[in-house]
Amino acid sequence: MLDEQKPTIKQEISGNTIEPLRVDYKMARNWVHYCRTHHKGYCKLQGPIKEHTVAGFKLIDCKTRRIVPGSQEFEYVALSYVWGENSARTSIRLLPNPAPRTIEDAIIATTNLGFRYLWIDRYCISQIDPSEKHHQIARMDRIYADAIVTIVAAAGEDPHYGLPGVSRTHRHPQPSAVIGKQQLVSSLRSPRDVIMSSKWASRGWTFQEAKLSRRAIFFTDDQIFFEC
């Protein structure tokens, strides 16, 4: 029989609370940096993937908001998100101002992750040249695999929802309580359950986009998750 007043095992449980108003970009940058520095295999994919020549490949310059020709010199971030029912592909040289909230937040997140260029299919795939459009869609695997990291908008129903914790869209508060001198914080839902129950995961092509990526940061209503 154990003496309840003198437990035989002492175990401390520690953790961090989730800030509902902002993303911890330092942590996210560390995730990406560690993977690029230490991981091998698919994470270190090199060779043909770096030599891809996707006809008409373009990127969004997050500083100028212009759609610019892509280059092997440019490291870029990709976005995977749910378009919504009424979204249509466009052919433009400059992003609308403002763009849908998820697009605006992806620009903010890309910049805070330390990168300048962002690839978003809706704006970077031309609709003027059918041959170019077909070629780029056929090479989506290379486009996502060549991105340094893919931002996954795994929250909301459409591109107007935003990325929780980036700007206007707040994350769900983490339940907590203070009892005496102790602060108790609840654990959050498992990453898999949160992601798989999202609208994003219900769309076959968006789910495939994350699988094609070497690294992904999932933005959910609770927190961010990293996968590589």
C-alpha cells in the first residue's frame, strides 16, 4: 500500500501556454532551420528538383506585392489553402490590395519566417496561355517540393478566414486556471485530429499539396504544427 502523503515517484510536468494573439515566429524559424541543417532524405532533396524549369514560373514578391518571374536563385514559401466556392484563377502582375485575408496573412508569415518570395497557385499560374497553365499544373509536385516550406491554412472555410495568430484572426484561447500558487493549463487537441477535421483536409488536392512538400507549417485555430 502506498502512503498517499509520501509519494514514491516525483514527476514534474512542464509546458508552454499558447499565445492567442500571435504566432511564435522564432520557434517556427528554428523548426525550418533545424530541418534544413540536420535532416537528410526527402528533406534534403536536391538535384533535378533544384534544376526544374517550369515554363512561366512566377512568384509573389512580398515586399512589392508584384508577380515576378521565378528564379533558381530565389528561395520561396508556398501556400496551401481552400479557395472557397466563388474564387477564380486570375492573371495579374500585382496583387489586389487588399487580397483575401489568408493571402495577406501568408505574406506576413512568409516575411516573418525570413523569406521574400511566396508562391500561390491562384496568382502565380497564368490563365492567358493554356499551354503554360497546363504545364505548370502538371509540375505542381516540383513546385511544392522545391519550396523551402509550405504554409498550410488548416483553419476556416475560405480564403477570407485568415491564418490564426498572424493578424486579425485570433486563435482559440487555451483553457487555464490558477489554484493557489499553481497555474493549470489544459492540453490541446492532437495535431492529427485538428488537421484531419479541417475543411482543408477534406479537399483532395490541398491534402496532396502538403504531402508533396518537404516541410509544412500548419496554421490551425489552436496553434501551429510543423511537419517534415
